[in-house]
Amino acid sequence: MKIAENLKQLKKEIPEKVSLVAVSKTKSAESIQEAYNAGQRDFGENKVQEMVQKWEALPRDIQWHMIGHVQRNKVKYMAPFVHLIHGVDTQKLLLEIEKQAAKNDRVINCLLQVHIAEERSKFGFEPNEVAAVLKQNQSLSHVNIIGLMGMATFTDDKEQIKREFQQLKSLFDELFASKPNPVLSMGMSGDYPLAIATGSNMIRVGSLIFGARNY
Ligand SMILES: *Cc1c(COP(=O)(O)O)cnc(C)c1O
């Protein structure tokens, strides 16, 4: 594997102010360790159980990002250690995170997932719901909503992807401009240059670093 090389190449291409989450779902602890040895500390997983197993096996200074859809009954397993939950898409999930974070005496950083893609199957709040969700949850003391996450439509149409990213960026600017260090998580292996050009400050890249996934 050329994991260290891939990481180095990618780091060269992205501005310093853009954080890189290395998406390690389905990849082995050995592969993650290889990326870790090359200096990478932020890793993304989309299944809670898999993330817990890797957290137990790997160095403690790794920052674990939950980037997938989260079932409420799984929140308790990651509450002791998760660094950032990207895919918060319901009010009920927010309240469960609040509860489990409180039990662990932590404040858990979260991003609201916003539905920007054309496809109906993707998760997330509708753009016009987000302001109300933020307002409704201002008083939560163990959840900190620090930004937004979104995924563009899976298409070759760059103009469409750009439009969708721009929509998320303007919503982000409107709602988070006055907050300290807000996070806009958008961009994956196929579209991260476009995402960064549109204002993303956190990209989630898997296959470009670790190679294609076999499910
Ligand atoms: C798998 C996944 C990624 C990474 O995808 P690649 O195309 O391998 O870079 C990013 N974000 C989410 C939410 C994912 O599920």
C-alpha cells in the first residue's frame, strides 16, 4: 500500500486551513496505523461498532469522526470518545447525544447533516429547517453544534455539484458566520477540489488514501 504517499500527495493539494478526515471505514487497523505513522490523526468511520473496535485497538490520540447515519441506540457506545459526529439528522438523535454526553461528562461536537443532493434517499435536514433546529437546541449543554455537513449528488455534472455545495456554503455563512471556528464538512475523493473551491474547511476522503473499498 502507498498510504503514506497518498496522504502526502493529498496534503500538498489542500490548503492548510482545510482539515482532512481520513475515511477508514472497512479498512484494517494496520492500514489506519500506517496513516497514523505518517502523521494523520483524524479518521472517519460510518459504523459505530467498527469505530469502537478500532478505537480500542489503536492509539488514544486519534480523533474519531462518525460520518455515517447514526442509530439512536448506538450513541452510547461512542459517547465516551467520539470527536465529531457529522451526520446528525434528527431532533431525537440530538437529544440522545445530549443524554449520553451528559452521562460521560462530555460536550460532544456535532454537525447537522443537510440534504443538498437531488437524490431523495440521502439523509439530512432540509436547508429551510436548519435555522429552527439550531434555535431549538441552543440550550443543550452537552451538545455543541459547530457546523454543517453535506453530500452532493453522485453525478459527473460538475455544475450541479458546485450548485449544491454553494447552497450549503451560503446556509453555513448565514448561520455560523458569528461562531468561533465553525466547520463546513463537504467534499470526498471525487469532489473535494470543488468542495474546497466552494468554501469547505473539512473534507472526508477515503479511497484516494486507502484505495477502493471491497464490501
Ligand atoms: C465513505 C464516505 C466518504 C469517503 O468516500 P470516498 O469517496 O472514499 O472518499 C465521505 N463521506 C461519507 C459520509 C462517506 O460515507
